[in-house]
Amino acid sequence: MDNQYTFDEAFSEFARAKPGSQPPSYIRDHRKRLRDRFVNGGTDAVADYELLELVLFRAIPRQDVKPIAHRLIKAFGDFSGAVSAPRERLAAINGVGDAIVTELKVVEAAAHRLARSKVIHRQAISGWDALVDYCRTTMAHRETEQFRILFLDRKNVLIADEEQARGTVDHVPVYPREVVKRALELNASAIILVHNHPSGDPTPSDADITVTRLIEDAARALSITLHDHLIIGSADEFSFRSSGYL
């Protein structure tokens, strides 16, 4: 029909619209329906790409963001992978500019802050599940290895969480002397070691086992307890304590 108003025509008209103009009705209606579904049903009511759309609405207020959301999911696997992806890899995705990268990094930072607030200055051993969740949130999607130390006081309250070292995709340099030195500086009575395996498999390597034993020996000599060493994978974690290595 000559007077048929197609999607492509609607989009072309929208693309020519002046900055500050309202998006066409099909975009407004879609955004309202998606927001309503999220408000009424929570995260279980929306797929990962739709949750990304909700985030991208803020970065791109007058454009259909669904194709970009799908590209992000295809590139990084899921919502968490997209939010946690490095800035340079995000920027390489078609349609992803500075505004989107910033919005995603704000979401990532908020997730890290929220997870950290549930463990810092709290009893670590009795709140073990929250502690593991925090480690997963901050480390599971990293593309290079990171070694962190959680410092605890005499009551096993988490007093500090610090990055000790960063490495490559399969190696991070760790020096036992530096670990115990920092524990003494913070007057910590116990520590928990945490690092990630970008491969996704949390199984410890021979090097992981060796450095854990060296740190345990150095800590014991100074009356510092090594509670555990956690290796964070993409979907699971490995505990040296529960696996009998400590």
C-alpha cells in the first residue's frame, strides 16, 4: 500500500529528527513496556539483553538500543560479562560509544560497591557466602589475573581488601614477603588470599599450590593465620581450606 508506514521509514524519520526531539512512538512504547515489566516482575521478568536495554536507555535516550544490547550479549556472553568487559573491548562493538561505555562502567562500579559494603568491617568467617559473592562480583569476569588479599583483625572482621598484584591471562607475580609485610602494617591477625583464573577453571596450578604454602609458612612465622586461598573461576570457585590444602 502506498500509504503504509514501515519500520524503516519510521526509523529514517527518527534519524532525521532534531536533537532534543521525542523518539517515535514505537520506541517510547517499547521502553515503557520494558520498564513496567521490570518494575512489576523484577530481574526475573527480563532477559539479560533486556536488562542491558534498560541501562542503555539512559546512555541513548532517543534510539532503538535493542540491536546494541544483542551485540553486547553475543560478544560477552551475558549481562555480567558485558558490564565487566574492558573499556577497549566494549568500544570495539558496533554502536558502542563513550556514553554507553561510561554507563556500563557505572553499573559495574555500583555492583562492586554494593557487594563490598556487605563484607567490609564485618565478620568474614560467619559471612562467608557474602564474602565469596563479593569476590565473584569483582573478579570472575576479569580477563587477566588479579591477586587480592583480605586482611582480618583478631575477631575475623574484614579491615581491608587490597590488590596485591596484576598479571597476564595465566600468571600473576606474588611475593610472600610483601604479603606478610602488608599484614603487619595493617596490624592484621589473619588473611585470606584471592585470585582469579581468566580461563574460567578455578583448579589450582602447581604454582598456586607452591605460593600458597610459602605464604602460609611466612605468615605462621609471624603469628598471622592464613584462613583460605580462593581461586575464582567464571562460574565456580576453589577453596584451599575446604579442599584440604590448608
